[in-house]
Amino acid sequence: RYAILEPSADLRERQRERLGRGLIPPVFDLIEWLEGPPEAAWNGVLFANEVLDALPTSRFTLHEGEVFEEHVALDATSHTQVPAFIRSDRPADPLLAAAVRHVERTLGRSFSDGYRSEILPQLPYWVQAVMGGLQAGAMLFVDYGYPRREFYLPQRDDGTLRAFYRHRVHN
């Protein structure tokens, strides 16, 4: 049995069509699509490729030693018809602040004032939810990126998060 966890109905349908064209019926019949993590007990292997990069991330910064979360807000001073966006830093919630402090302890140094980066404080809870009732087996997450010590280098003081619009990268 091969189960695909795909929360998007549109992507599930496109996967069904593509795999239906490419696989012989007895193999295709072994596939099932899940809308959420399996709740019943199961044994097997969970394989996820480039999933962690797609999770929503929090952006943080430090001001006078305190952790803040970066938000996007409308610029109230803008007088154009096209909305202008600005960064808005708000005090971090306890989960985000604790995650940042944990990384600092792991690195053996504090982040400097004004340092900005991203972090996934909810990752352990997400992994627990995805594994669901896994009783025996393995989980393999494949992603490309920096190890923690390189990701949070002092000179990488604006993180690695990037946006793409019309085939151009934007900070």
C-alpha cells in the first residue's frame, strides 16, 4: 500500500490523473490519498521530500535582547492607490521566544540586536501530528539547506527566506 498525504483537493486530483496514466492498474490500485495524517495505528515508512521548506515559518528579530515576531502591515503613510507593505515587529509569543532561546543555547551564543531570521517553533508538534499512529517503521524527511550552525551565522543577519514574483527573487 502507498498512501499519499495531500491536503489540497486540486493537487490530489492532478496526482491521480498523472499516476493513473503512468502506472499499470494493479500498481495504481495500491495507492490511496489521505486528507490528513492517519489516526489509526500503522507500520511503515514515511518519506517526505521538500515538505519542510513548504511549512509556514515565523520570522523573528531581536530588539534590546527581547525576541520579536515580524509581521507584514499596510503602510498607513502611503498615499498611493497600490497598498504599500511594511515590516511590523511585535513581541513574540512564548513558543517563538523559547524556540529562539533554544537555538541560541545550542549555538553557544546570543543573536545580536537587529538580527533577523526564520524558525519553525511548531515543527516538533507538526512531526508528531504527521506520524500519527506510527507504531513501527521510519520517517525520512529530505530537504536541502544549511545545518543550524551555518543557517544562523552572524553575517546571515536577514535569514534565508525569499519571495519569488514573476521569476525574480525578492527579500
